Amino acid sequence: KGTVVAASKAEVRLDIDGIFMGIVSGQELFDAGEEYANLKPGDEIESTVVEEENENGELELSFRSAGEAKAKANLKDAHENKKIIKVKITGANRGGLMANLGQIAGFLPVSQLSPENYPRVSGGDKGKILEKLKSFVGKEIEVMVVTLEENENEEKVIFSEKEVWNEKQKDVISKYKVGVIIEGAITAVTDFGVFLGFGDNLEGLVHISELAWQRIDNPADLFKVGAKLKAEV
């Protein structure tokens, strides 16, 4: 841990306990997380020693390594204790969203999005689904870590926004048991069923196989957004 003496886009100099002068530069600075982006003299910050003495007799330090170590510790803590954390969305594909916790990259599958962010696209148009997912790039989303697998070759991290929603709504959801009849309005019609809004800002899916006794090829032929329906949990 050190105190910032000088900071620029090219390098940051740290006073370490009034004994050593340390310097962070190059990739060890550029690849650091956002918390290292706007440092100013007097700030206290953690870094990792990468070389005990350079040609100028200074400690060579890294924010990248320190940030990654801190992010890994936060990730492990969040997974083990089922904590809610914020991640930044960095990209999207048809399967879901790429998300970062500091320098740790993970994946947020479409199936793990909250009801309000789930891309309900009429007809299941994959292009429109991807367009909707891309709109989240650059944003921060609250998630829980549902999978954390580490080995020598790779690190598998899966985030879930749906688990956060479930946690926040568990007292409300607990009122609805299997067999309960609810009444609501259709909020979206897709090729695999209809979404029904009901109760205290809740939403459920009536799968195409549960819409009617007869075979249905396209739910949009029979159901429209806004229509009232009764359904059984």
C-alpha cells in the first residue's frame, strides 16, 4: 500500500512507507481497473511488486496484478456468500452478455437476465434479440455469481441477474404456490409462449404447451399484448 506522489497517463509514482519510491507504468498501469484511472497526489492505493529495483533504484509496481487479485477475492467472496455485486457489460452475443468484475471476465446468459431485461421479441427474431442485448453494453448490472470454476487453463464465471431479482422478490414470490390461480395481462407474445404480468410487479411465462389443449403453431395467432388471462401456477 502506498501514497500517490505524482500521477499522469504515462506513470504513477508511489511513496511506500516513506522508505521506497515505486513506479507503475506501461501495461501495469494501462490494463488496471477503473479505480486506478483518476488517481491524484495523496490517494492511498494498493499495488503489487513486480521488480524489487529498476535501473533508477525504484520499486517496479503493478496495478493490474493488484486489481486482478482484489477482483478474484471479491468474486470468490460473492460466490461463497451469495452476495450481490455490480458488473460492467462489455459485449453481447446471441447467447447473452460478456461482463467484467474489475479485470475478471464472466458471462451473463440470456436465461439469467431479470424479467424486465429479458429480450422478449415477437417471433423470436435473433437479430432483434441481439440488438436488444447490445443496448446493455457499457452499463452496470447487479448480479450474483452462480458458477465459479478455476483451473490452470481457464476460469469459468457465470453471473445471474435473475437470482438478484429472485432474492429481492422472494417475500412476494412466496405467496404464490403451485396450484394458485392468478389473473393478469399479457406483456409479451413470443414463439415459445406468452408472458403474463400479475400481482406486485411479477411476471410469469405460460409456455406454448400450456396455452391450450389443441396444438398451437404460433401464439400470436390467438393472443395479443394487453389481453387479460387467468392462469394456474
